Amino acid sequence: MSTEPVMHTPAAMKALASPLRREILRHLARHGPATSTTLAQAMGQNTGTTSYHLRMLSDTGFVTELRDRAKGRERWWDVVQADRRMPDRDELTTAEQDLAERLGDSKLAEDLRLLSAFAHNRDEDGDWQQGSRASTFMTKERLKEFHEEYLKLVHRFGTDRDSAPPDARMVLLRWIGFPDSRDP
């Protein structure tokens, strides 16, 4: 997994605004390389739809074509492992800020659906869910420093799909820190 941050461009934010594209990225991250046909079958879509979305993801650097696996017209794709972060809000235009907010809202709703599905469909391995809710006082600079340390922990304890041990599962991690709006 790359530790170099890849900033979102407006085109990248638009690409990620599609829930189906994010589902494609999750599928590739979990299951490995696929063709538009195998993705269509896995997601209940048609091949034209998945092919289109793969091209959009490729144009923005989220997936890469594996040319060495190609046979005839068959194209194989895999997710590009990278640290993707939104630029600082003050680096975005007003239109880009609006796009980033819509993308954030969409991702948050998706994360809540995924967490709810896990909570309702747990098996005996339910202790896979770990979490903590805390509050503390920080300056903006300390919050940024905390975020960088969190990313180092993810890289220290996590691994990419190809290096993962056989009993590893893809774990969705979501870290967010923000000031309490009730505390000016």
C-alpha cells in the first residue's frame, strides 16, 4: 500500500461520487483483479455499465488495466492502492467545496449502511467490530498531527490484499475528527 498521499482532483471527486464506482473499488480491493464481465455478474449490472465505470475510474487513477492478463478483447482491472485524501478545504474552489460536501455525505451514508448491515448480520465472529467514541480538546494543528499518526498506524497494522495472511479479512476503517458544533 502506497503511503504517498494522492489528492483528489475535481475529476477524481466526481468519479468517487458514484456509489457503483465505490462498490467496484471495494470489490477489486477485496477480491482482486476482475474484468467488466465478472464485475457485472458480481454486482448485478450489465457489462456496458461496469466497463464505462471502470474507464472513469481508470481516467482518474483509481484502477489500472493489467495488460499482461489481457486475452483478445478481455481487459483485466485492479484497484490502485494509495493513500487518498481530500485537499484542505481552503485549497478548493466554492464549486469543488460543494462537490466535496456531496461526496462526503454520500460516503457517510454508505458507511452507515455498511456498518448497519454488519451489525444486523453478525455471525460468531462478531468481535471483528472494534470501536471507540471519545472526545478531547485539541488545536487544529494537533488534530492534523493525530490524523498523520492514525495513518501511520493503518500502514503499520494493515497490509495489502496480496500480502495478507489467509485468515485476514478486509476491514473497513473510518476515522473522523471534528470540533463539536455546540462548542464555539
